[in-house]
Amino acid sequence: MSEKIKRCAVYIRVSTAEQMIHGKSLQAQREYLERYAAEHDMVIAGVYADEGKTARKELKKRKAIHSLLEDVKTGKIDVIIFWRLDRWFRNLSDFYKVQDILDAHDVHWISVSEPGINMETRDGRLQLNVVLSIGQNEVDTTSERIRFVNEASIRQGKLIFGEANMPIGYKSSIVDGRKCMIKDPDTEHMVKDFFQYFQKHQSKTGTVRYMQDKYDTDFSYSMLRTMLSSEFYKGTYRGFPYCPAYLTEQEWSELQNISQKNVKRTPSGRVYLFSGLIHCPVCGQKLVGTGCSSIINRKTGEKRTYCYYRCNKAMLDRLCKNRHRVSQNLIEKYLLDNLSMEYEKYQIRYGKIREQKMKTKNTKTPEKLQKELERLNLLFQKSRIEWDYYNKEYSRIEQELKSLLEIRPQPQKDYSDLEELLKTDLKNMYQKLTPENQRSFWRCTIKEIYLKDDYTVKYVDFL
């Protein structure tokens, strides 16, 4: 009695690096497996190809595998064939996740060039686990080496990605014999305008609309988030100097603070001047805006809006005892009346902190620790130290460097613009601003507001 013809799935995979180095093309694998299927009286139900994917890649990123598994679940496949086991998986955990699905639908696989590896015999399963473990270790080791090489390239300013991943405002060019990032003269003015507009208006939605109207109708909110968070624009990549900067370190930090603050504008027209600035006096959580409206003239229907700030950790999570609502009007009035006094108190407080930092003595400096890291990288690159030692020492020095930078005294801040502003008729100028510009004024002046137990202002930190 002849055997029933089996429907086989041909799975082929090659990573970009393998194809370049070893010539393991998808076409070669496909031809090899199609011959095998013909010789063993199998009919090919489908060909599933993952091109440019490593077998160590996360399972969710291997689309051909998912397509294959969908066909397995619908009963279209009896057996899966692939060239070698390392074409299928090099990851133990993902292998067994997929194997559970295959077992549930009575589908098995064949590694055509490795007949001794299988799930049917004890020796086959042993060999399977050994090969998978070795393969996973090889890929992990290679990944570590590649990561090290990439870090060395980054320190030298070499471009390690393609044009498709280039951020807006940059392009690639050959400088001093190496390919690196330079500013793109065609979009440079657009990037500068973007940061200037956002810094001035501090509105993400408004900035997106401005860029759409003036430059590109396809400019999206996701593009805005990328530009605000990408360190390329301050001239670094993974902490190393890498490309021409559009922003100074201080400007970039200020933009991060603005971006992370919660600016809330309700459909009713309420503008919350101090969102993301006021701390809860009980738990320290940032207070959020809340409000209401009431009719003050029944004949005309005129309404008055009221803005408050509350602790959501208390109101929503019930983890804080502060259920008090802080009036925006009272905070605003206090600051307009006492901004000069609060600035003087801040200068005294900041001076004490700075003096304390100046007294801190350190036997090591960031420069010395950076040289230690460079020496360590050189030793590892020359294979004079093992990965475990390298990883342990690199982590230790990196932590020392981070701790040292945290306690080093920061450069004296420049408050000359604020001091000049405090000499003017601030109240009169403030009353002429729109609510949106009033909000921008406070966010450009004040970093944080701390409250007393009676919910009045305790002290103010300035930007």
C-alpha cells in the first residue's frame, strides 16, 4: 500500500549578513528543498520565506513563521521542511512555543540535511537541544561583538545605518574618508523653525499644524515625538558626539522638560496655567488640572470658568489623603505679587546647594574614568580579556562615572533675563497676554511649585 502524499510547507530563511558572507541565498535553499519534496513524493502546499531575518530575532518579527502557523491551524500542512535547524530557530524558548502549536495539530518537521535531528527519538531530541543551545550561544556572542563594533564606529562618528533611517534635517556624506551624518541644507531651515516654534508656543498640536501648513502636509504627531526625543539634534548618539547639533545640551534638556509636562486644554476653553508644575504637599505627585463652569448671568447665559488642581493619586487611585483642590486664581495672584521675593529665596537656597557640591572631593574625574573605558574596550577588541570580565568592569566604571557626574557641581545658571523682567511692570504686561501666552510665560519661568500643608505656596524653583 502506497503512503499518503503529504502536503509540505517549505520554510526558507537567510539573514542579510549570511547572504553577503556565505552566499546562503533564499533561491538556493528553495531549489534544494523543492528537489527533496519531489524525491519524497511530497506536494508543496506553500513556500514561506523570511529574508533578512536572523533566527534569533523575536518571534513576533518573523512574519513568514506567523503565516505558516496560520496555515498549520487551518489544516493545510502535514509536514514542514527546512534546510538546517538553524534556518528554523536558534532560540530555545521560541522553538518550543512553536513546537506546542505543531504538536497540537499533529504536524512534524524535517531538517533535510540533518536527518539525525528530530523529535521522534531520544537521541534526536538530545541532539536537537544541543544544536539549539550552541546556535543560541553563537548568535548571542556574535551580537555582543557586533554591538561592540557598532559602539566603536559611533565613537568615531561613522554612519551605521542607511538613508531610510536618517532623521529629518540630516543626510549622509563622505568626510575625511568616512561616511557620516551632516546637516541637510534642503531641510535645515525646517528643523530650526520647528524647534523655535515649539520652544516659543510649547504646544505639540499647534506645532504639528504649523509644520503641516508651512512645510509638509504629511508632517505627523509621531514625527514630532521623534524630533523632540532624538538625541541626534543635540549632536550625540548613545551618549557619544556623533553629528552636527541643532541644539545645545541645555536647549535640548529644556525641550525635554517642556515635552514631558502635561499641558491640558479642555473643549470648554479652560486653560491650565500650571499643569505639570505643582507638587502635592502630601505625596509629592504632580497635580493635574480640573475645573467647572457656572452661569453668572441667567439672562445672557454668560458663564465663568474655574480652574483647579488636584492629586489624581488621591482622587483616582485612593493612595493619597490629599482631596483638596488648589485654586489656580490664588496661585496666580500669589506669584504675581511675590515673584521677586520667591526668586531671592531661590537664589539663597540654590547657592547653599551649589556650595555643598563644591565641597565634595573626588579622587577620580570623568576624564580619567572615560580613559579607563577606552583602555578596557581596546583590551577586549584585542581579545586579551574575556567577555564576562569586560562586561563586569565596564558596568562598574560606567556606574562610577554616572555617580560622579551626579554629584559634580553644575555650571552657574544665567538668570539675567529673569532679573531684567522682574524690574519691569510685570503685572501690567502679564494682564495683556492671552491665556495661552500666560501659560507659556509661567512654563518658561518656573520649574516647580511646592505647597505647604495649608495648600499655599511653600517655595518655587526656577528654570
